[in-house]
Amino acid sequence: MAKYKLEYIWLDGYTPVPNLRGKTQIKEFKSFPKLEELPMWGFDGSSTRQAEGRTSDCMLKPVAVYPDTTRKNGVIVMCEVMMPDGKTPHPSNGRATILDDPGAWFGFEQEYFLYKDGVPLGFPKGGGYPYPQGLYYTGVGYDAVGCIAREIVEKHLDLCLDAGINHEGINAEVAKGQWEFQIFGKGSKSAADQMWVARYLLMRLCESYGVDVNFHCKPLGKDVDWNGSGMHSNFSTTYLREVGGKEYFEALMAAFDKYKNEHIAVYGPDNHLRLTGLHETQSIDKFNYGVANRGASIRVPHSFVNNGYKGYLEDRRPNSQGDPYQIASRILQTIATVPTKKASKK
Ligand code: ADP
Ligand code: MN
Ligand code: MN
Ligand code: MN
């Protein structure tokens, strides 16, 4: 038997976006624990905006497990928050609202800024700006990316890979101090679980550097020529990948148009600062789609059209601070409103 450090992490009750919380319990197991072996646990919901003081217990239900190589026998346990009965999802539990669909696949492209002393890494300390945007995106050299940013990004990548998170890539982004990683997952909840754990690992790693992760979608404001941060959400279902077709695609886009306000409501706060129609975005009150169009709400990859309107689509509106649970939930709800035909012929 060995003592494992189980870090239970969950989302609190803050709005419009929840924060990550975590606490450790030690338990003995013969080998690395499986999900079924992990007990439910409780926490004081009155300190996380999830309960009133008098009946403050909320329950933590383990839903996914990841190795944590920063600690000896470390385990990260992603949890859903449940009511005291342990069965009813807490109102803040966005994950519980995601339709179960093993055929749904998501790929999230998380952009973020690294901040130190209130400014992006590499911005002059006394105020002002570094060189205008141009050479930072996918850049190399101290001038472009500074010195500790890449170290953080590389360490984060390794922590995520060690944890079994399905990273697909990383890159330096358009603004100085801005970076991106991409995560892909099969099943309606998997990529979102992994995204929250990857965010957790990044924030925790940055503590020792005195660096903050700034997930705000337009941290430098909308009136300057510095990019904002998004979390482009790529999605597909079995039907979209295997049947698709122009008619279905157009019906799907009509549904996305119809529910555009419901989508924007969960695509992250302050998105009006980012979705302006500039900097490769569509404005917040419009919905459009376009083949390979990075100024569209939904970008349709060339491959999708070339394959007879089959494949995946990219919703470019979700921002960097958005909750991937709520985003995945909304996308699948809208898809579910569009009738599909029985797949008779390929
Ligand atoms: P870009 O920056 O050009 O938008 P990226 O390569 O950064 O493109 O991101 C594309 C994303 O699409 C990847 O994160 C990938 O996981 C995702 N993706 C690819 N195929 C599918 C699919 N069939 N269903 C859902 N997502 C997909
Ligand atoms: Mn990308
Ligand atoms: Mn990007
Ligand atoms: Mn993209």
C-alpha cells in the first residue's frame, strides 16, 4: 500500500465564470487509484458562493483522474459539485448539463497571457509598450518571447502530457506575453475536463514564478492594437463526420443563428470588447459562417466542404475565460434541435 495525495479540484460558484478550487486528502491504495475507487468528499460551500452559512456542506463527486507528477504519489481528481444528498447536481454544476454523447468530439484552442507585476511578460515595467505586434506570433528569441515564458510553457506542456492530457500543440501568440495550447478529446465532456485540469496545472505552475495567468479576453483593453484571447471551439458529432451534407449543414447554421444570444451568454464575459469585427473576429451581435473565413463566427474548414460537408466546424466566438463545460453544453443543445436523417447510404 502507498499513501496517495489526492487533489480534489472543482469549480466554485462565482459568476459569470467560476474559479478553480482544490484541496488534498491522503488515502492508501495498492496502485494508482481508479475513478471507481475514489470516494465522494465534501467542502464548505459558504466560502465558495455555493451555499448559505447554516447548511454549508456541498459534495464533491469524482469524475476524472489524472497523475500529478509534481508530487510524489500525486493524483488530480476532477470533481462535479453536488447537493448534500450527493445525487442532485448543484446549480453551479455546468458539467452535469452536457448531453452524454460519446460521438461528440471537441478541440479547444486556449489563448492566455502571462502577467507579472500587472503587465504582460515582456512589457516594460515603468509603463508603455514593447514593439508593436508582428514578430511575437510563433516567434523565437529573447526579443520576441523573453526568458521565462517559454520555460513555463514547456514545463506546462510536460505536466499536461504526464497527466495524460491530450495536448495537440502549443504556440506563441500575436501579442507579447500571449500563448496558446490546444486540447482535443472524444466524448462530450472529455476535452472540457482536460481543459480545466490544464488550466489548473498552468496556474499552479506559475505560482513559483510570481507570474499570473490572465485569461481575460481583452486584458489590454479594446482601444489599443493588441490582440485579445479566445478559446476557439472546434466540434463534430458522429452525424457531422459521417453523414453531414449541405442541407444539414445549412439547417445547423440556421440553428446557431437562432440561438446566437444563448451562445454568447456562455462564451465568456466581456466578449463585446473582443468580438468587434476587427482582429480576426465577427462582431458580437452578428452571426455568420464562412469557408476558411477567420472573420466569421463559425469558420468552415476547406476540408469540410471538399468532403461533401462532412467533418468538424470551428466556433471562433468563445473567449479565453469561457467555461468549456458551458460551451460544450450549449453547442450540443443547439445541435440537438436540428433533425437528422437516418444514415441510409454513405
Ligand atoms: P487553427 O488555429 O487554424 O484554428 P488549430 O490547429 O489550432 O487550428 O486547431 C484546430 C482544432 O480542431 C484542433 O484543436 C483539433 O483538435 C480540432 N479538431 C480537428 N478535427 C476535429 C474533429 N473531427 N472534431 C472536433 N475537433 C477537431
Ligand atoms: Mn490555433
Ligand atoms: Mn490562436
Ligand atoms: Mn482556431
